[in-house]
Amino acid sequence: MGILPDFGNLFFTLGAFVVALSIIVAVHEYGHYIVGRWSGIHAEVFSLGFGPVLLSRVDRRGTRWQVALLPFGGYVKFLGDANAASSAADETVMAHLSSDQKRHTMHGAPLWARAATIFAGPAFNFLFSIVVFAGFIVWQGLPADTPRVGAVHPMPGINELREGDLITAVDGHPVAELVDFYRLAESIEPAPSVPYTVERDGRSLTVQAPHPVPARAASITLNSAARDAGMQPGDVILSVDGQPVHAFSQLPPMVAAADGAPVALEVWREGEVLSLTLTPRRTDLPLPDGGFETRWLIGLTSGTFFDHPRRSVSPLESVPMAVGEIGGIVSNSISGLYHMVTGAISTCNLSGPVGIATTSGAMASDGIDSFIWFIAVLSTAVGLLNLFPIPILDGGHLVFHAYEALAGRPPSDRVLNVLMTVGLVLLGAMMLFALGNDLLC
């Protein structure tokens, strides 16, 4: 795959990127706007995009809502601001305002109001992600604890399991709950077929079916060797370099043994056998303890060859799960940055605008649900990035506010100007570095 998709898909990729970015920016800036309004700070302009204005209207509060030509960001300009970053006051404007009017500016409002308004941008990014993740959990439900067979996917070889079967044993080992089924699956030796004891129509039967976790692609990872080779969800790997494969557990050691060299796959897809060649990629994977492990991967996720019946989840139950999802994204992001800085993992793990745009297009092509989930993940990342204590970002402003709370006065204009310049240089360097990764890694 090249740096960008071919011309036929370029506009689709750019369109998906603009949509994703516009939603995230709108959420972020609306957080600044609405909390500022609640705090008594008047917003003069809410802009989605930069540059020449394409559409605009002024609401009854005097705020101009506009869409600008360049859709790669946005801003809220509050009363009295000298610029869209609210980094300095427009002294000419401030000089003509009364004391009561200055209270409605970012620079004349109480410290608590300014801090809340700044923090609201990243907070709304996180809140948006929570709503999306929780909505997915409620919509999709969670697998029921009972090891009952749902829809059965097509597979090569013998497959006598039927939808509705209750699995009571696998390969002679009893199964009581779904967790038992998955724990047992790890210890079952790979074989063309495995005996399952099931309850069906009031009778106990022993049937033959594939390994509980066969070499079937439940999903294809983005920017992976498997995706580049044309593999699709549902594909079943029959052999690797001529060696038969019956279980997913056989794949990691086979791929690792290739040590980065191309591997030849024989793949079953809807009754047809395909020959594919792909080159594993060295990938840094997060570990449960917060570290990273570097492995050769082809980019497949495992799964069973049948679905599990799902139970409904209440909105109240879904929120802690959604918060946990965000916690995992934040934890892995911070850990990844730390390990990149220390040199433990490759800096190629950091993507820039081209990488994000390409991923946006790939997720959009996978379906609207995948695209919405990706937007929520990216929204969490944007919220986290904006909390970094870098001048010009929201986190930098919050550091200035913390200094003001401790010192009893804000930093001097000279110090602010220097720090803002340093922050702009740092942010520009980070973006150039990430763009270099997109082009060179």
C-alpha cells in the first residue's frame, strides 16, 4: 500500500478524514463555547474551519456561527480576545468596555470561569467518547454467560454444531459457563475436528466441529500485512508455508519463525481456496502491566466460528464500561509515548495527518459502525493531547491558570508571549515529526 490510496479512493479518504475531524473539532469547541456561556463569558465567533467564511449566521446572543473554507480545525473567539487561541487580550477592545462588560470576556472573568471554559474542550471530547462507547455497548449487548451456540459461520471440514446447541463439554472436558469454554480452548490440541458434547432438543449428543478457536480471521487489523494482501474477515487460514493449520494458536510461532520474511498462506474463503503471500510486520503491542512487547504480526484477530447469544445491557451498566474503554486508550497512549521517548519501542508508532486520514478512510470503508467507533477513539486521543502542558494547547492554559491561582497574578505578557512561541514551535515540530513517520516508516 502506498502513502495515500489510489486516486479513485483519494477523495473518499479525504472526505472521511474531514468528517471525522470536523465532528471532533465541533465537539471540542462546543465544550469551550457552552461552558463559557454558562460561566458568563460571551463568545463572538464559533468557527468550524479556518480561512474565508463559506456560511455564517448570528444567533440571538450575538454569536456568529460560521463554516470556513479550510476544514482542518476550528475555534471559539470570546469577547476581548486578540486571537482565536485566547492567548492575549485585545487591549483596544478591552479599553472601551465597562467593568460589567469585562466580566463577560475571557480575560476579565474570574479564574474559575476561565479554567472551566478551557478544561471543557477536552472534557467534551471524553464525554463524546463515553456516549459513543456506551451506545455501542447498549446496542450490541454483551455475550451471555451460557456457552450456547448462536449463528454458525461457514467453515471448511466437518462442522456439525447447530444454532441453539448448548455446549456441555469440549474434547471430553466439561463446560459450565462461557468463560470455561474459552479457558479450555487454549489447552485443546490443534486438530482437523474436535468432539463437542451438546444438548439439542432435550437430548445429549456428541458432534464433530472445528477447533474452538480456529485460524479464522474475526477481523483484519488496519495498516496490516493481512489487509494489504487482500484478506477479509471470515477467511480461514489452512496452511502457512505448506504447514497445516487447525487452530489460531499455531499462527504466532509460525509467523515468528519467519523472522520478517514473506510467508505463503493457503486461505479458505466461502468454499474457494486462495494462495496469498504477505510479509509480517514488526509491531509494538501494549502489555497488561503497562509495558510493550515487540512481535512479528500479520494483522488478524481471532474468534470462534460461531456467535454467542448476547444479553441486553442497560445504559447505567454501560457507562462504567465506556469509561474503562477510555481509560485503556489513555493508559496505552501515555505508555506508548513514554516508551517511544525512552527508545523502548519505535517512534513509527506515532501517526501524523496522512496516517490518520488513511485510517479514517479504511474505517469508513469497513462500515458506519467502525467509522463512528474510530471517531470516538480519535476524540479521546484529541482530548488527551489537548491536556498536555504545552503552551498554546488547553493544558498549557490550565498551567498558566494554576500559576495564577498560586501566585495571585497571571504570568507577565512577555513571559506568555515567549512561552506561546515555544509551544507553537514544539507543536509544529511534533506535527512535522509525525508527518515524517507517515512518509518514511
